[in-house]
Amino acid sequence: METYKLLDEASMLTPNILLYPKLVEANIAMALKNCRAENLRPHIKTIKCRELVGLLLKAGITKFKCATIKEAELLAEISAGEVLLAYPLVGANVSAFLDLVVLFPRTKFQVLVDSVYCAQVLNEQAAVRGVYIDVFIDLNLGMNRTGVVVDEGFDFGLQVSKFSNLNVVGLHGYDGHIQDYGLNERFRKVKPLLEQVLQLYKQLQEALYRKLKLVLGGANTFSIYRALSFVECSPGTFMLWDWGYASILKEQPFHFGAVLVSRVISKPAHAILCLDLGHKAIAAENAIERRMHFLGHEDWKAVSQSEEHLIVEVPEHEWDNVNVGEMQYIIPYHICPTVAKYPRFQVIKAGKFAGEWGIAQRY
């Protein structure tokens, strides 16, 4: 708790998100202890911040993954070497992506494809502009969100390779559905999927007569894939960390690089507090009991939440000692969508406010 406490709480607006650069740098160093920089392709959907990407570049990391056009633009603006837009491109997003390819020639842009339709549209528009696009074949590893099933990956990869302005440069797979508490159980579920992917990887390389990249996993399976020298790992949460992953990924002792601050705004009933942390200020896709953790208050229980209000049950012996206006420090269960709710990080160094770092919005 003392690690995060502000020396001057009175001047900080709430609700807000505080960022601790020293802890973020420690997290980057921890990730690189067991994974070479060339095998780490962080997903910036969590951080969405120029200065935080700068810390990754400073550590020797040059390859990145992102989810939106704006995130891709942010990476290109600070001269990231490789940028994989890990999202299917449809509609006007195709043209917006190609605008970046033309505008930032020093950055090597890549994109996922999982349908002939998307590949064809991308190829046609790339041909009009006279550019060639590196593409990854997106594989469905069981999450059933995007990607072609592994058994169909070979034929699909050959189809895509025939488009004149697309270069198949690798395979991509995200297994975010594997969320088991134990590393051994996660490995047990990854192993058969990985065997299928490696067989496809070998077959496609032989058929295309080229070395392909292999980008796999997220934070949940980082501990598994980082042991494979030919895999590029793409965790995102590790820089900031959150209570959700801290609860299940015990083998990854990352620091909480960002916390939320909120104030008690009312004591409407005995053993009940109201804080200014509505669901506009913290990710709310989970059930109420899996949205936040109160630092220093293990027994506090969130019971309901509206747009601007959070209702919390607290032990009776604590309620008497809590004052209206008191600041609370909170770790989100899911930091990625929480960050997206704020325009700026409030940077904290040695307990003091040290400026603001912007967070890229969707548009």
C-alpha cells in the first residue's frame, strides 16, 4: 500500500488512474529475464501510451502488436520497427491501414487475415496504391473469436499466398480462453494445440519455401511460449498488471504498475460506503465481485455500481473510522479496458505527481 500512496492526496482529482514508471520498468525487466527482446512482441492494447512504448523501445524491444488503427499510428509515429495489427480489417479500416503504410515507410506493418474476402479486398486496395502487405494467417486455437481452424490453415495459407500484393510472413494464434489457475493445467491444454500448430508451421514453410514467423499467446500463456526460441510472445498486461491475472498467474510476479484512486463521497447507511468509482471509471464486464480489489481493505465488498457511483459493504468496526472524502487505492481486475476509460495517466514518482502521459483514444 505504501508503494502507491500519494504524498499530496488533496490535489488529485478522482476517479483517476495513477501510473508508476519505476514499477513498469521493473515489469519490463522481469519479462526480459526469461524471454529475449527479439522474441517479445508486446500487445499495446493495455498501455496505449507513447511514453510507455518508449520504455519498451529503450529496453531493446522493436516488434509490437496492436488492436486498432490509432494504436498502429502511435507505434509508427515513434518509429517502431514492426507493427502487427492483430484485428481483421473490413470496410473503411482497410483504407485507413493502407494510409499508415504509405505515410510511415520506415515501419514494417503487418496484419491478420482469416478470410479470403478480407484478403482479396486488402490485396485489391494495396495493388491500387502500389504497396505490398505482410500478412499473418490468423488461427483459431479454440477461443472461437477470429481465425481459421488449424486443420484448414494450410489450404488457406496457400490461397492467400497467391494474391499479388500480399506476402504471407507468419502464423498467429491467441489462446485467451485458457485461464486456468495452475501453470501445469494451462500447459496440458496448450500442448495438443501447439503440436497441431507446429505441424502446420512446418508444412506451410516447406510449401512456401520461406521461413515464417510464429506469434502465439498472451499473458495467460506467456510462461509457456517464452521457453520456445522460435516463438514471438505477445503479452500485453504485464507492463501494468491487474488483479485478475495476479490471481491466477502466480508464476508471474509482476508489479501493479497502475492503480485507480477514488474517494468516499457518502456514508448512506451503517456499514455502507459510496465511492466515486462508477462503471464509467473501471472495466465492468465482469460480475460486481470481480471488478476491483481495495488495497489495504481485504474485507471490503463491492455490492452495486452505476455510472458514477460504487456501493461498498465494509466491516462495522471499519465503517466508523472511514471519513467522507478519504482516498482509496484500487486495483482493477481487468486493466486493459480500464485504461481506455481515461484520457491520461497521472504519472507518480517518489509519491509525487510528475506530469501526465496521454492515452490513445480509439479515433
